[in-house]
Amino acid sequence: MDHKGIGRELRDPTRRHFIRAATVTAGGVLAAPFVLRHALGDVPAHVLKMTMSDVRAHPVYPVLNQFSADVLRRTNGAVEIKVYGAGELGSQNNGLTGIQTGITDLVCTTTGYIETIYPQVAVLDLPYIFRTSAEAEAVLDGPVGTKLFSLFPARGIYGLSWGDWGWRSVTHVTKSVPEPADIVGTKIRVQPGAIYAATYKTLHATPVVIDLSETYLALSEHAVDAVELPMISLVAGKFYEVARHVSLTNFVYNAGAILAGKRSLDRLEASYQTAIREAALGISPVWRTTVQQSTQDAIALVKNKGGTVVNVDQAAYAKALQPVYTAYDPIVGEDLVREIRSQIGAG
């Protein structure tokens, strides 16, 4: 990352506010920039590697360092978790295979990557299945979230806790897309989950899967016209410098999860496993609060930088995207879709 560019961003008051919100917990305690050492100075018995599907400038990164610090405290310094940003230990696509094989131990990632292994998780990414963050959180923290996590151990992964990256928006290089007709023909970078490709193909756009580390260049060289990302990821990756027109499409509440490799967790003492699981559950409220506040800060920053942020005709988009449900009901299970709709009172 360009250090001079970072300096310019840090001197910007809106940018400082965004970063400050990302590094302060719900209780007002500054999260550690890296892994905290135990007060006793003991050498950890276990050092685990954790990756995330975004860069270190992302607000979730300091949240994960707080999770790491809590694990260190709960295990009396015996278990240290080192947190790495996207691309530091391989591509984003390798995040899940890394914990399956034991190359890495934990990952914090989004549903777009998770559903490449567990297709049923795509139920969370059906367009407009959630109307509010509160609805999504209630579903994830209830029987549906537990049911989805129960699928994971068979493929060598444990689901520890749910969080999110915020609502996903479309950011275009040249224009806003307030109506479905406006997005026709757009070449757009998406996550690897097949439902994302299906969503944009249904809108007659052209989805392109590109690793996050290559997305800035793809936008600047017009290899793609737009990117679909949560606002906080847009700012963390500075994509707003080359794509300045944000449309709050919000098709998807971008759920994420802290996951552990089964072989990595199983080799630890039972008390350490419990400590990691409890710390992961404990960080969820902080994670969500941080994302909500940082999203608002990100919108303000983009506007301050001269970008446009517009709402869209969500009813028109929802109508246009109904065929995605027809295609994905057999994949995710109609019963699961009905369970979600019943819980949130949507029929």
C-alpha cells in the first residue's frame, strides 16, 4: 500500500473518524493494532494464524485483534492468534482451503466465499431476503444460523460466530444505477459465490470474479465498470478513488463468520477450544456495532471526497430479481427459505 497515500488519508478529518470508529470497541476501549502480549510475558504454547477476507485498513481487522487479545487473556497467555489481512497468506479464495488443510487455523470471511464449499449458505445472499440488519442478526443468531454451522464440520471446518460486512452496494466508474435498466451491460466485479453471478446475470449485467487485491487495478484500467462491495470495504481498499458513483442497491446483507479449521481446533486442549469459541461469540456484538458505525462514516467519507451516493428503486430491483429465487430454491432448500421468511414475518 502507498504509505504517502495513507498519510494523506489520515490527515483527512473524515478519514480519521472512519479509522477511529474502526479501532474503538462498543465499550470505548481502543482495540490493539496487532496481537497483545500477555501481561506475564509468557511464551504462548500455541500460535495460530488467522486470515480475513479484507485488508488491514478494514474496520473488522482491529475487531479481530480484540478477539485475539481476549483469547490470549482467557487462556492465560497460552494461545496467541496472529491476524493477517487479505492477500498476506494467499488469495481470498484460499482462506477456507487453508483452514481445511491446516496451513492456517482460522479465517474471518463472508458468505460469498463460504458458499463455494457449502452451497446452502447462499440462502443468506438471496436478493432482499432481509429487509433490515436486525432481521438478519436474529436469523443468524437463531436456529437457521445454528443449522448452517452444523453443516461445516463434515468438510473440516467449525463455525464459531456470525457477524457481517454491512450491506453490499454497487459502485460504478461512470454512473449511478438507480433503476434495473441502468445496470444492463455493466461489467461488475463480484465475490466468487455462484449466487452473485446469478444475480447480476439476471439483471443482464456481466459478473466477473476478481480477487480483492486485483480489483483496484481492474477498475482503474476499465477491465470492469463497477464493483459490488459493502461501503466499508470500498473505503478500506480506496476503490472510491477510481469508482466514484455509489448506488445503495443493498441486495444483500453481507453476513460473515469466524471459522476455525477442525484439525487445528481439535488438537488444542478442551479448555482452549472453549476459550476460542466463547471469545468468538463475545466479539459478535462489537463486530456488528463497529460495522454499522463505520458504514455511516464510509458514506460520509465518499461524499466528502466528491463521490455520489444515491438510493435506488429497490422495489423494481426486487421484482427483476425474483427469478433468482426460482433458480436457488432447490439449491438452498425451500424449507430453509420458508423458515427465514416465517421468522422475520415475511410470509
